[in-house]
Amino acid sequence: NAGVTQTPKFRVLKTGQSMTLLCAQDMNHEYMYWYRQDPGMGLRLIHYSVGEGTTAKGEVPDGYNVSRLKKQNFLLGLESAAPSQTSVYFCASSWSYYGYTFGSGTRLTVV
Amino acid sequence: DQQVKQNSPSLSVQEGRISILNCDYTNSMFDYFLWYKKYPAEGPTFLISISSIKDKNEDGRFTVFLNKSAKHLSLHIVPSQPGDSAVYFCAASLSGSARQLTFGSGTQLTVLP
């Protein structure tokens, strides 16, 4: 059982570069989420999706875009990376409010 | 403004004793509360939850208590074990189609052998 797989696990970007984080789940979950974790801030919701082809903004969406072209994949894009986007990014999927399954995270550093 | 607050960044307890982790919330519309556990370099994993219609839920060594009037919940771990050492996140959910979770900032629990 793979669950939720995030790629890459680590990445260093230069300011202004772009990149895409990939999240893939094999549990046929409808809902998918992208969170970022920063020291002292807990996990904050960036964007989420309630089904294939749908996306919505969370608490901290600025500087990010997402796409859910296939039910199993949820992509998070950074068009022009900034040092403030240095964080650990977690993807999650769920079928209910208590069914969140998280990936192992992507540690992103923007220099 | 954080709607879910964990005011203790860290907690140390002796093995075999009780660990009590606390969480406060401000939004009275939250109707479901959860605790997640996180080890380093891993994603959070679900631990235990409670609906707003209950005041207590038990699962083995873990018990969550909810005090709606005080907007406070707590997680009790009895007895604590060294393997319980992790970061614990409190989370809350509003009724709605997407069931987004709002997380607290986490408490690092260290269980000393």
C-alpha cells in the first residue's frame, strides 16, 4: 500500500525559479489537500480539491497554483519561488474528516 | 489569528506517567476535533478524534476530552512510553463539503525512560 506519495522529498531552489510538487494517492479519495508546515505555525492549508477538475484556495494560497487533472494526482506549483516559501510541504488525501492520510513531506529551501 | 492554539511547545514526562496535551479553540462552529502524531521526516498520522456531541473518547492508552463551554480539549496518554515521543497536533473541522482541518502549532512530547 503506497498511500500518499510526494515527489520530490527535498529541493533547493533559487529565488525566482519555478517548480512543481507532485502528490499521488492510490486510495481513490475524493478530497486532496496541500499544507505547509513552518516552525511555531503548525500546518496551514494552501489549496485543496474536492474532486477531479476542482480546486479551491485555503488559508495561505498566495504564490501557489494547483491542478487536479486526474483524481489520483494533485500538483502544487510555485511560479516564482521566494525565500518566504521555504517550508515543509505536506499533501494529504481523505474520504472523510477523520480519514486524512498524509504523505511524508517535501522539504523545500529557497535561497 | 489562530483559531486552534496549542500553548505548550514542549512537554517532558517520565515513562509510565500520564502525559496531558492541551488545545484551545476560538471558533464555536467547529464540530469535530482530532489529534495527529508526527515523527521526524514523516507525515502526520491520525491518532484519535471526538465529535462535538461527545465529551470523551477512549482508544487504548489514549483519551481525548472535550469541554465545549471552555472551548478546550485535551489528550491524555496513560501510561506514557518512549515511543510516544513525537509532535502532537490538535486539529478542528467545520461542517462542510471539503472538511478542511485547521491545525494547532503542535506540542513536542518527550517521554524520558
